Amino acid sequence: NGASFFFICIYMHIGRGLYYGSYMFKETWNTGIILLFLTMATAFVGYVLPWGQMSFWGATVITNLLSAAPYIGTDLVQWIWGGFSVDNATLTRFFTFHFILPFVVAGASMIHLLFLHQTGSSNPTGLNPNPDKVQFHSYYSYKDALGFIILFAALASLSTFAPNILGDPD
């Protein structure tokens, strides 16, 4: 499905960042890792929304992991559940989280790009990229727009012609 395709792209982006040594730019790298966790949270609450057996027990198991936090674990789990077990209140909360988290991801993406423009991109040669810089707007704006169009076309064709290829076998 679309979430699997999105995570494949994220993991390739992280792999490229590791290869290029982008982790040395701490602000950019840390906002990228925060983005990874936010997208994982969005995907998790979206996984629960069909409210089948797999999603019910997935919600039960994953939210129970929070009970391992000292002192506040059980209260945190009960707050997320909206009661003493996974129930309709949990589903309502997860619908809300699934609606709000993409806006948080969009804001974190803007912060990530802001730090990226301040520090500059990494390159595989390790040489100073400052001598001949290309301005971001026009060149990179169009390049990113073309990449978005290609990604969207690939996802649209995948969901149109083979909708079950990346889905859960259930």
C-alpha cells in the first residue's frame, strides 16, 4: 500500500544519509529522525483504523509496550486507550491522532528543510560544496516538483493496476 511505499523511500533516504555522512549535521539529522518516528506513529494509528482482529491486537500489544515506562506507564496506556482496555474510545483517539499527525509531519518537514538549507547537503566526495552553489529556487524547486510527480505517478499506477501488491495478506 502507500504507507509501505512511503517507508521504502524513507529508508532509502536514511541509507543515503548514512552513506554520505549526513549524520554529522546534527540538527538536520535529528529532525529527520524525529520525522521518521512521527511517520511511524502515523502509520501505526492508521493500521489500527480498520478495526479488525489484526489491528485490534496490534493496538493492544504496541500500546502495552508503553506500560514499561517507570511510574507513568500504566497511566499513559490508560490515557491512550481512553479506559482500561482497547475499545471504541481508543479508535476515536486513533482517528484523531491519524488526522493531526500529518500536519505535525508537514511542520517537521519544513523545519527539516530549513536546517538542510542552513547546513547544506552532504555529497559522496566529501569536498567543500561552497564554490559553485546553485540557487535553491528554480533549480531545486523544479527538481523536487519533478521527483514528486514521478513518485505520485508511480504510487498512482501501483494503486490502480496492482492495489494488493503491497498490502497485508489478510
